[in-house]
Amino acid sequence: MDGSRAIPNYVTLGQSNASDPVTAVAEATAGIDLNECRFVLVFVPCGLSLDTLGPALEAAMNGVPVFGCTTAGQITGDGYETDALLLVAFPKAHFRCASVLFHPLKPISIPDIAAVAERHAAQFRHTASWNRLALILADGVTKQEDLLVSTLEMVLGDLPVFGGSAADGLAFRETHVLHGGQFHRNAALLLLLETDLNYEGLEFDHFLPTDTQLVITDADPEERLVFEINGAPAAQEYARLVGCSVDDLCPRIFAENPLLVQHGKRHYVRAISDASDNQALSFLAAIDDGLIMTLGRGKAVVETLETGLDVCDKSGDAPDFILGFDCVLRRLEIEEKQLSRPVSDVLQNRRVFGFNTYGEQHCGVHMNQTFVGVAFFGPEGRSLA
Amino acid sequence: MSLIDPNEPPARQIERQARIIDALVRRASRQNEVGISAYSAFQSAIELQEQVAAKTRDLEKAATELESVRFDRERTRRNLDVALSAMDGGFALFTDGLLNVSNKLFQTLFPDISDRIQPRLSLSNYFALLEASASLESTDRDLQQAVRHMVGGSGGASVLSVVLELRADRWFQLNMQRISPFSVVLLLTEITAIVRQSRREREDLIDEQADYLQAAFENMTSGICTFSADGAVMMYNGPFRELLGLPFTVIQKGVRFETLLHYLRSHGLIAHDLPKPLTVLRERLRSDNAVRTRVRQGGGRVLDLQANLLPDGGFLIELKDVTLESRATEMLENRVMERTAELTRANARLTEQYEEQARVEEELRLAKERAEAAVSSKTRFLAAASHDLLQPVNAAKLMLDTLNERAASSAFAPTVKRLHRAFASTEQLLHSLLDISRLDGADPDMVTPTDVSLGVLIKGVFEDQMALADNKGVRLDAVPCSAFVRSDPVYLWRSVQNLVVNAIQYTRPGGRVLLGCRRQGNKVLLQVWDNGVGIFPQDQERIFEEFARADNVAPGSGVGLGLSVVERACRHLGHKLWLRSEPGVGSLFCIEMQQVDGTEVIDESKGLTQPDDDAPMSAIAVVIENDEDVLFATTQRLQQWGTAVLGASSTEAALAHVRDMGIAPDIILADYQLDGDDTGVRAIEAIRDLTGTRVPAIVITANRSETLRRAGEDVGFTVMTKPVQVSRLRPLIEWKIRWQSPQAQVDAPTKVGNDSGGAGSSLANGRIR
């Protein structure tokens, strides 16, 4: 926990900040022993040519499967980065996997998805005393994550699904997932994993509800667009509620002032990605007409992160590493508050590797402005001090 | 904050309220619709999630409980598995008395009944088969009875264990356990290894100990035999039997101690005494724990016997052959005794020898005393003879002087001169004889080392021998010298004189003799050179012997005692004497002496005026001389010098003359040795007493002893040795009268003078270069 440059035991990292895809691949794969490698996750920064990168990766991997997506930032061994090609190699000794690409994602065919997922899960051979989980990397702008993950949750039963939505910086235009050496738009990648390591799912945000409530009076739930709030144009009313002018609305404001929906005793964040010219607000998660929402207020982000990551296994040991799906809006807020370095330090100390998403999936629920992660521990009875 | 912006106009506010209500109603009514929308999916997902979460919590709780139950069960099963596998033996479960389950070993252990062991075999039948099996050798208890006990008695023992011995030394343990009222478990465990090992260990242990003990016993050089408490042989070794000469038939395990003893006695294997009867031995062992004694066997063998009590009340007898040791001891003792005897004898011999030696020593001492006495008497005789001979020679010389003067111009002159020379030779010979006899004597007074002035000595000798040299036609020279040496003045004088005389004698007329000294460090070499005939090397040692004469010397030239005297004197004085000579060239005689710091002695004749031979010496002299001839000669000589002489032969006569005369004489001339015990010294003292005057006195004597010289110092007289040299006598008399007469007597101390001392030097004048 206290190592400033703690190296995980059960995965190997490769990284390159080169702008040329071929060079970046060469640099990032240099330290990875592909012979011992089961599969590789790759998190792609904005700006690399995907047409070149895909084949380069495929060639460099020498037959080892590589999966990944485009991102809005990477969590590397040094914390937050924006232009790093990050490779996380999972060794054969501890991991097995099976992959499914759902394409196209929109229009979504829930029965198809359910059938394919079910079949693959059934075919994925079970190894005694190994643990199973599923990772989902979905297109971040097709707005199908809610239906996708709830379907998967239903089909896969006791297999927990964790994941993040692919991103393209802060553009919110085109996101890709990598599968079979190619980057795909309008697609989602499901990875079924089996490991002898123990894991634990993490999910937390850093918001509390305020007293301010609002009612969505006109919306397009399919497109996650809200046209009217409290009977008034949405952007205008949102600006009034958060205390700024319509012209000031920007990702930073959205990041700091999310809207929450309450269910039972819990609040779920519904993040706003954009305000359109016609006063409509574009959301990153499912909304509905007539929905009562609550304005959220931020908590200390560093402390909640630290608390959220502070998990341990039965032996009291800290995770060997944490695969992290961290919402880009959190990152925006963190950068706005100039907390990048302390947060990076925390991420680094906790050995968190992953990327900044357009949305996070945790056990069938698609959310925004949260941190979803999977903490991997050493195998039971093999405490690695 | 209210839902509706209060700043809006009321109409707008109302409109918005309406829209809100509308939206809420729409949504509420949509809740019942069936269909899938994204939000409903989300909603159902989170509902599901919550339900799942709740169920998961319940499940986890249940799972935890289940897990612990399962774990316990697993553990139990594992333990059971382990236990069963650890049994490594046959297993069978009989339910309701019939065989239910069994394993392979159980079925095949007894090959001849294996085909009969089938399910539903009754327990009793199984045991019946077992008992009948050819493979079964024995059991440790009755099987049938055990089975009846087990099967019948429900309240009886639930566990039964039987040991089965199979063929080929295989061993099994049959465990029968009632695990429920209906079922019985049979276990067959192989215990062959355990049985064999324990048996082997037991055997090995016993064998090993016995072997070890026996080996230890056998390897001991001493004979050992242990007896039980009641005196029976338990264990013995070879040496024990051999030492005692017991046949195998007699010494056996269990044989009684008394039997052994009896055998030994009756066969004469033990000379007499021991071992004591058993009871006595025991008694002593009990009190002392150990008994040690020595046993003598026939044939001179000696055994050392030691008996020790053993913990079980028995005892151990240890025998050692100590024949050699005891023999060695005896031999040593004998040898010591012999040595002691030898030593005693040697001691006696030594004592005898010592006594003999003492006796011899005593005899030697007596002989020595006798010899010394003889030598002494010889020396005394010789001294006396010389002395007595000197008296007449003295008288003759004095008379010859007188005659010489009177017959100077007569025709007898040459005869008188030759006569004079003959007497001079005789006198010298006598002097030498006297010297030799004295030097050979053991008189410690003989030599008296004092500081001697060589200058005075050389001058004296030179002057004395001037005339001799002139006569011979040899030139005599002397080199003056101021050195002092430690020596006896009389003998040194004599030695030098002899060397000079000798040199003159052996130098042809026209030759030269040189007398002088040379310093060499702190030594002084007194040398006499001549260019005479020289001495052949073969004669150079011999010439110092008495009466020796070199071959190149014409006979009759000298008696040959001179060098002998020199040699003796130098030996006594510790001076080194050597010579260098070459025939035809000359000789050098050298006396090497230690130089000392000396001061010039005040010469008592200093200031002595040149005597006038012709001027009459008018004085009254008392001459005391018991030899009539000498008295006559002396009287005549003195009267010739114009002196009035009162001659006396004894002290009394002299005293009579002095009384008659009424005045003290001017000088006393006294012979030392007078008749009887009368001496010149006594006469001098008597006259001085009588006259009350310290009359100057001269004692003339042949006695050259130091004693007299000292007496002269004490009493106050000058000693002149015989024969008197007239040339020296007159100046001495004149000097004494002038300086020592009572009138002239200042307190000048009486000085010792003699015939060489002052008188010679007083004559020092122009004749020395």
C-alpha cells in the first residue's frame, strides 16, 4: 500500500506515449512476455490512428487476443494520463477468458444479445475453485448501455458484470471497441473471465442529494434528451437551479452539478453531457419523462476515492491491482479543482489501472460520474506480503 | 428552491405547474404499461439489484453457515478417509450381523477362505471360517468365545481386539468394533513389522549385552569371575581359568565357590593361605566392599586377588599375575641390600684408606720436619762453617793489608800481592757459599724487599770493581741511573757485583764491560754488557748451576758460584733474569725489576770529607773480638791509622778496659758473635750504660741476617759484614766519630749502614764519567 511505484504481481503493464501507433505498440509491448499471456486489454488515447493501431496490435500480439476501447483518459501506473497507450496483460497462469462482440448495438436486439451471451456463458468451461466475472466495454455514444447491461445481468445470472463505456476524449462523437484486431463503432464487447484470484467489485460516487428537486416535463428517453424541466426549457431551468447563466453551461458545470434519481434509499447519478442549442440537455444515462430528480452536491473527491478503494480480502491483504472504470466527468471535476496529482497518487498507490469512461456499468446498472472497479487479490491462502 | 421560478409571471407559473402535473400523471399512468424502455430497464435493474443485494446478504449469511457446516463435514470425512487409509489393513462392516461392506485385503488375507467371504456372510460364520483357515497359525484368545461375547452381549464390550499369527511369521491385529446397535466394523491391521522389530530388538538387546559383557570380560588381561550371592559361579573369562590352572570341567557356571577352593587346595594350585572360606570373605566384603590379597602358587607364581562386592550381593574376583612384579620387587630389594653392603664395605675401606692416608701424612710431616731439620742443620752448619771460615780469612786479609803496606817496596811485594789475591778469591768463594746456603734455607727473613736506589747501587759496584777491572786491563764503565726498584739491597748488590765480576773475568784484557740500566715501561732492566768470550747456546742454561763453567773458559779462572747466587737471588726476589750471548762477540746479562717511586735516602756518609790516608786518626777505639787473630789484625790496622785501641775478647773485658780508662771511648768496633751467649750488641749496650754515653758503634759480623740489621736500627749501630774491607772501614769510623760522637750528636737519626750502603757511595768522585 505504501509503495509509491507498486508493481502488481498478477498482471503486467505496458505503456507508450508515442503518437505514432506503430511505435507506441512496439514500446508498449516491449515489456510483456506474450508466451505467458492469456489476453491483453488495451486502452487507447484520443488521436491515435485506429486504422493503423488495430493491425499493429494484432501483429505485435502474435496471436494473443487483445481487447480494448477508445478512452477519455487512462489510469496508468503513474495515475491519470491522456495520451498513453496502456496495455494490461493478463497471464495464463491466473486467467482464462472468452469474448463476444455485440454488433450492431443500435438498433438493439435484446433477444439476440441474451441468446448469444447465454450460449457463450454456458460454453465457457468452468474450472473448479476458480472465480468468474464478466467485463463489458460498450460504445459510449449509442446510449444502449442501460438495456445492454440489464439484459446481460438477467442472462448471466450470478456472473457479475463490470464495465465502462468507451469514450473519445471529450468529443462525445465516436467511440470504438477493439475486437479481433479491429476497432468497431456501435458495438459492445463482453469478456467472460475466470481467475484463481479473488476479486471484489467496487462502485462509489461522491455526491449527496440537495434539497433542490425538479421534474422532467418533456424528454426523449430513447435519446436521453431532456427538453423541459419544471415546465421550462431544460437548459435554462438547469442553469437557474445551479445558479448560472445558460451561456455558462459546460462539461465542468455538468460535472459539478449532476442530477440524481432516487430509488429506495439510494441516489443514482444521471450525468449531463451537453446542452444543445434548443435548450435540450443531453444525458449520459437513462432518464424518463415525468421523472423527479434531485440536484446533487459534491463531496471531497480524494477522500471518497481513498475510502472507496480501501478494500482488503479475508486475510486482510490489499488488492494486488484494481481494474478501474472512472467517469470522465469525475476527472473533469478533479482537474477543475486541480486535484489531479493527489488523485493520481492515490490511484498509483492503490495500483489502479483503467480508463476514463462515458459511463460505468456495475451489476446490471449503467451509471454516470461513478467509479466502478474490480479489485483483484492474491489467491486464497497464498498471501503475498 | 421551488420547482417553479417565482420570478416568472403568474400565468407562466400556472402553465408550468400544469405541465409538471401533466408529466407526473403521464409517468404515473405509464408505470402500468408493459414494455421496455431504457429507464424502465434501469429501474428494474436497480430494483433487481436491491433485491439481489438483500438476497445476497441472506444468502451470504446462509452460505457462511452452510460453509461452516460443510467444512466440518468435509473435515470429518477427510479425517475418516485419513484414518481409514492409515489403517492400511482389512476393513469390513457387518450390518445386522451380516457382512455389508469389505475391502480387498479383508477378502484376500486368508486365501483359502477368500471365496467364501461374500456379502451377507454372518459374523459368526466369518469367525468360523477364520478359525478353520490353514493360514491362521494361532490367536491370542479364543475367537469363538470372543465373538459370542461380541455378538450376544449387547451390553458387553463394544470393542474387541485379537492378535492373529499367520503363516510365514505374519501378524495381524483384528479389531472388532460395534459402532451402532446394528453394525459392527472389523479391521485387520498388519502388525508384522512391529512384532518382528520388537522381537528383534529384544533379542538384539539381550544378545548384545551378553556379547558385550563377555567380550569385555574376555579382553581383560586379568582373570575375572563373578559369583552369585550364594557363591555360585556366574561368569568367568579365559584368563581366570588359565591363571588358576582350572580344567574346563571344574569351572562351570553354577559351580560352588567352595568346590573351586577345595579343588585348588587339593591339587596344590594354591600354595597355602588364601582364599579364605566364603563366609569370612563375605563378611569382609560387607564391611570393606573390597578385599585384596596376594596368593602364592606353586612354582613361585604370585597372584594378586581382588574381590569386590556386586550390587546383587554377589561378588567379583579379579586375579592378576604379579609374579614378574613381585620378582622384580624382590630382585630390586636384593640389589638394594647388595648395594648397601657394598657401600658399607666401601665406606669401611675408605675409612681405612683415610686413616692410612692420615698416618702417611703424619709420617710425611715428620719426615718433612726431619728433612727440614736436616736441611736446616746443614744450612746452619754451612752458614756456621762459612762464618767460621770467614773469621780467619778476615784476620788474614787485615794482616795481609798491613804486610802489603810494609813490604811494598821489598822483594816480597809480588808474593804478598798474589797471596792477597788468593785470599780475595777465597773470601769471595766463601761469601758465595754463605749466600747460597742462606738462599737455600727456609728463613723467611732471608730477603727483605725495600725501595732500592739503583744509582747508589751501580755506583757502589762500579767503584768496588774498578780495581779488579784495572788489574785485568778491562775497561769498566757505569751509566748513572736514578731509578728505584723494589728489591733486597744486600742480595741485589751481591747479584750485580757477581755479574760484573763475572763479566770482567770472562773478558780479555783490552775488552770492555758496561754496567747500566734501562727503563721499559714501569720496569727497569739492569744490564751488564761485555765483549768477552761469550757463551755457547748449549751452555746458556747451565752456567747458572753451581760450579758450572762454560766450555770456552779456561779452567782455574773462577770457582763458578757467582751466577748461581745471582740466579737464586733473582728467583727469591721475583726478578726476571736473562742473558743474551754470542761466542766471540760478548754477553748481556739482564735483571728485570719492578720500578717504584723512591726517594733518595740521606746517605749517612754524606758530607764525608775526603779521608786523608796519611793523617793520623787520633781516637780511642774499643775493639771487641773473641777471635784472637782477628783482634790482633784489627788492632794492628787501627793502630797503624794512629788510633788508640783497647782490645777485648768479651763484653766483660771491654767493660773492664772502659772502667780502667775512666772515660767513654770514641768508637766501639764489635764482633757480633762472641763466646757463649755474649754478643757485640750486648757489649755496645753495656759500654753505653756504663759510660752513660751513646758511643758510636760498628758491629762487624759474618751474620747477614735482617734481624741484626734491625737491631742496629733499634740500638744504634752500623753493621759491617765480614770480611772487613779496610778501604771502607776507615772512612766509616771517621764519619761516625765526627757525626755520631756524643759531642757532635745532633739528633740525626741513626742510619743503617753496611759494607755496601753508604760507604761505597761516599767515595763518589771523579772516577765516574
